[in-house]
Amino acid sequence: MSTTYTINVTNNSQIAQDFFFFQSPANYIGGGNVYSNSLFHSQLQPFNTSGSVLTFQMNQQYFAGAQTQTAPPTVGHVSGGTTSSQPINLTPANTPPVGNATNLSVSPLGLTPAFSQTGVQPGAFRIIAPTYNPNTAGNFNIGSAIQNAAGGPATVSNFVVAQPNQFVDCQPVLVFYVQTGSYQAGTVINFSSASNLSAACDTTTGHTTFNVTYNIDGTWGINPQ
């Protein structure tokens, strides 16, 4: 059974605030520039007038993600169109891998159920791209995806642009962030600027629940549990 990570946000400012959630980019071997997406967005009224708390929950289960690219990744724009995802395992350090790789198909878009492959970096999974012509088939985003705890399709969290007949190894980083702003899920963000002065929720410390407070002076309080 996968672990559920929970982030509870309380708005202690004097006005309604938009909050969005995102993840630290994975470490990639292969591919070019790494891009990040918003995972969730919602507006939250001040706690002292509404008593409201915003909760975002996601499954710990790792997902490989792929997406048709409608335009080059641009901050503030949706990262792509059709999305495919598959649950996948990370490569262990000292035991044979199980279900740590997936094949990308581009016509139509898809990812195969995970299978085992040696040679993948420990802590990573592999996405293998087929031979295709980007001038006719288009471009595709591949990388790490996150599923909301309620289930349903996973959202591509961070990605690189696939290259024909090549593979990428993706090593997810389970650090999540909360920031003010109205980036809808699946919208490309600038990770460097968005993570600056944000609330960082680091699950690698063993915590699974984070109570985050946005203070009246614009600072954050984080209480991990």
C-alpha cells in the first residue's frame, strides 16, 4: 500500500490568497532542460473569517509520465495535451530491479506497463523512447508524475523533452512546495523563482503530514508530523 502525503495550508493573512503546489525537479540522466509543472491550485480565504484549511494529498506511488507537446514548454502555459502515466518502481541499490522501466509509444501516445531492466541508476526509473521523426510525429514530454490521493489520472510533475531512440533515467525528489500564485495544475512554472521564499515540505525526513501556515507578514510556518 502506498503512503499518502498530506499538506494542510492555513491562511493567516488578511485577504484571500491563491496557493499552488509543486515538486522539486527529479534528477535526470539523459534529455535536456528540466521543466516543472504546478500540481494543484486553489484559493483560500483568511482563517480568522472562514475557519477554512486547504488540504492537498498525493500518493507516494511513483509514476512515469508522458505527454504530447502542443508547443515548447513556456512558463504560465499548459505543458502539453494528451497525458499517459504508469505506476513504476525505483531501482534498488543491492537487489535485482522489479518494474523499473517503461517504453514510450508516440502514435498513439502511451507507456507500457512497467518491466524490469538492469543498468538503471539506483533510485531511478527509466523511460525508453522509440525511433520516430519529431518533424512528423511531434515532440513529447517525459518524466515524473504525481497522482492525487483521490485517484484518477496522474499529473506530470517535472519532465524533459524526449529524444528519438534514447532513454532517460529519472530519479524523483520527494520535496514538495507551497507558494502563493494562481498556476493551475499542469501549467509550467519557473522552479527557481517559485521555490524562493516558499514553504518546503521535505518527505525525505520521514514525515508524511505537513501543517503549513501562511503568516500575516508573508512568511511561512511549517509543522511536519
